[in-house]
Amino acid sequence: MPRGDSIINDADEAYNIILDAIVTQQLAPSQKVSENILSDTFGISRTIARNLIERLIAKHFLVSISPRVTQVTPLTLMEIKQNFALRKMILPSVIAMAAPTADYDSLHAINDKIQDMLPVEDDHSALVTLKANRQLNLQLCSTAGYPMMYDWVKQLEDMTMRIYWLYIKIQKSFPYSSEYQQATFEVMKNGGSSKTQKAILDMLTQTEERILNAIFAHDQFYTQDLKI
């Protein structure tokens, strides 16, 4: 157990621990998981582990293969393309709605923090950088005023961390620059809804292309699961 003799009984803390393990492939794509594995490996109580498996299945981070077998959801090119397709449908509209009331000082501060973390040197700093990027993307959407849509964005951004993990491990950097992000903030502040939507769509499209190019150039592309 990671905490000595202590047992984790907080559901949200346990969720974040397991999500981090899935993102960093400590729990690898298609790896079998169970109450016992989560409890013994991560020090999570059996009751919390049982409920956590159900929660992660509902969030599509685990998949039930049979009544007795649950696995980490595979990470394939199809999952990556589906994630980007949904982000390109949802994020431009949500961010355009949030733009007039966004906290740009906070957004610039997070963007600067991410830049200061690069290049990524180890798994811990990679995860911290990914979480900062997730925080930035959620902040971009936070003032749109549609709670259900924001919940969709949160789930997509959790999945995005799994995808960006591949890129950041291969390239030691992010698939877009701090300067590009700053230019996008300026469009959000001054360009209006249609220009904001175009800027976000362009960023997502270019990011997808860079990530797919990195994966195609990597030997692990030739396996079903993209492991790094």
C-alpha cells in the first residue's frame, strides 16, 4: 500500500489516484483490474474500490468484459479520434460562450506555469503538466453557464490526459506552444464568437495532427493498445 498502514476511504481521493494510474499507464490499457488489485496496490478500502470500479466503468475508463473480468479501457487510434471529434464539436461552442466572462489573468498564469514545466523530465512532472493543462481547459469552459455541458467537457479532458500522455512521453513537450495559446486568448477577448470558435477548432485540429503524427512515428503504433 502506498501509504503504509493507512486505508483510503475518500471516494474522490481514490478516484483521482486511480485516474492518475490509468493516465500514466501504471494501470496499462487492457490491464485487468479488480477490487483486490485496487485495494492491495493503492491502499483503497474494498467498499470504495467496488464503487470506484462502477464509477470508472460509467466514465469509460474501465470496461466490463464479463461478470468476472474488468479491464482498463483500451487506448487505440479509434479512441483518440473519437475524443478529438467530440472535443471539436463541443469545445469551440462552449469556449465561445465562456469567453466574455473568462478570467484571463488566471488563464495566462496557468499557461505560464505549463511553459515553465517544459521540457518534461520524468513521469511525475509529466503528470503535473497534464493536470495543469486540464485545469486550463476546464477554466476556459467554466463560465459558459451550462453545467451538463461542463460535465461532458470534464470527462473529455480526463480522457485527453491519457492521449496527451503518449505525446508528452515521446516528445517531452506539448503539442501546441505557449505563444499559440496566448494568441488564442486574445482572439477570445477581442474576436467575437465566430472567430473564437474558429481559433479553438484550428488549435484542436493542429493538436490532433501532431499527436497522430507522433504516434504513427512510434513503434508502439503497431500494437492494438498505445502503451508507452
